Amino acid sequence: MAVNEIRRNGSFAPLSARYYQDSAIAAIDERAEMLYVRGLAFCADMLSDGFISDTQLVQFVGVKMRDAPRRAERLGSAVTDDGDTLWRRDDERGGWWVTAWCKWNRSAAEIADKRMKDAERKANGHG
């Protein structure tokens, strides 16, 4: 299973080459799909563990999308082949979770731990 990595040129989030075949993606329009893909990139860049606040949704993920909250609602109601939704609303925190984030990506804590171990290895001369 592919997982996100931090490379010299920045973060990335894996996107399956078959993602378009999922029932949830097929059920949404291209505008909601664009928000979904941008959301993946944002979460990887911010190491947010798949969370996007309402403010981040409008200011960053959905920039230039006047209807970003409506698109997010569509992602929250689109049911995947696994029986979940693409995004899940978190009213308590005021935002959205990318539902399958942990299936495809390392957590921020795992990435921090990996970075620390790499730094220690390099400091000990093991390149």
C-alpha cells in the first residue's frame, strides 16, 4: 500500500490510478471531485491527518470556489465502494475529515518519528 512521504521537493499524497472507478467518485460532479483532489494535497502538505477546517476549506482548499461548502457536502454524502463516505463532517471541530486518509497515508506523528530516525541515522554517519 502506498503511503504519503516527505521528499526533498515537498510532500505528496498518493492517489490511486483507479480512484475514478470508485462509486462515490462516479456519483459526484467534476467540481466536487476537484475539491476532493485538492483536499488530499492540502492534508499531505499540512500534515493534518486528513482534517480540513471550515476556514481552511474556504481559504485554501476551495480557493476561487464560491461553492466549496456545497461541494464538501456532496463529498460527505457520496458513498464509497467500502460503504463509507469520501469526507465526514465534524461539527465539534468545525470541519471535514478525509475518511480514508489513514488507509493511504502515514499520520503526522509517524512522519515526525520517521524524520527523527532519519536525522539520527544521518548524524551517526549512516547517510
